[in-house]
Amino acid sequence: MDPIVYIRKNLFRVTQDEFAAIARTTQATVSRWESGRLHPDRGEMELIRSEAGERGIPWNDRWFFEVP
């Protein structure tokens, strides 16, 4: 499983559209992240991390790179 798929489906439990809104990007970009054709940039990762904190989701930055 791709790390972004894990984060979106197992931690946030949101659609690609909803995850795109969190990262301030598009659904198409999230799809590219999940297929491995593109990776979130630092700013997008910071937005995802911040939203996890706001939602009370325990966070580990390693999840951007490897699935637990």
C-alpha cells in the first residue's frame, strides 16, 4: 500500500477530494500521489500534518515515506 493511500484511508478516512482540500491541491494530484507518479511537497505535507493535529490524529512523519 502506498503511504499516501494509508494516510488518507486509514488515518483521515476521507475521499480523494476531501484529502485534496486538506492539502490545498486537486483530486487529480492526490491520485498521482497515490499512484507514485508525484509526491507531496513540503508545504502540502505540513498542511496534512497540521490537519491531523487539529483532528486529534496521532502523527508520525515517517508515514509520508513508509506504511506502518
